[in-house]
Amino acid sequence: MRVGNNGTSEKNIGRRHNGLRRSNEQERLGEPGSYSTRTRNGTIRSVAANSTRTDSFGTGNAERDTDPGKILRRLQILRQQYLAYVDAEQHRLEAQIEDNKKRKATFLDLSKELEQEIYGLITEQENQDNNGHK
């Protein structure tokens, strides 16, 4: 049982609506919705209130910004932002490499010290075994 548009209850049998269609329902999938219109040449365009028509940098649509000065400025901004990102990433990676080199050197030094201690213990044990068997 469901409530219809006029407030009365309607009984649905099964999953179908017995051929009933709401007036604002689309005929089939893939057609423009209520937030779309067809232009004179047949293309579909959105007319939704939240359609900003901006690119990822927040600048306007390329169709409107065809002035060479504006395009050049957008290119300069794009270049500046990209190079700033790449330079920051490069510095971060270089710092990480230096940190890794220091950690590696510390590890190698400590492992050599431990190795020497182990050799010293082995030699000491062998000397004790040889002195005890004589």
C-alpha cells in the first residue's frame, strides 16, 4: 500500500505499477533529466543551479576565456603551482634519502660492533675450552 499524489492510498500488486506513470517520470533511461535542456543544434546541456562551469583551478570556462592574455596567465599559474609542488616533493624526498643514509650508516656501525663482540666471545670460549682440555 502506498500513498498517491492526491493523498489517497493506492494498492500495488507485485513490483509493477500496473502501467501507471507519474507525469514527471522519464519515458526511458538515458534521456535528459529535469535539470537538462536541448540546445538548437540538439546537444544536451545542464542548467542545474550548482553547475559552475569552472575548471579545477577555479577559472572560468575556456570558451569564455579565449583572450590570449588570460590563457597566458592561466598557463603561468599552472606552471607555478606545478613547479612548487614538484620542488617541495623533491626536497622532501632528498631529506628522506639523507635520513635513510644516516640510519644505514648507524645500523652498519652497530652491527659491526656486535659482530666484533660475538667474535670476541667465540675466541674467549675457544681459549677457555683449549685451556681446560690440556
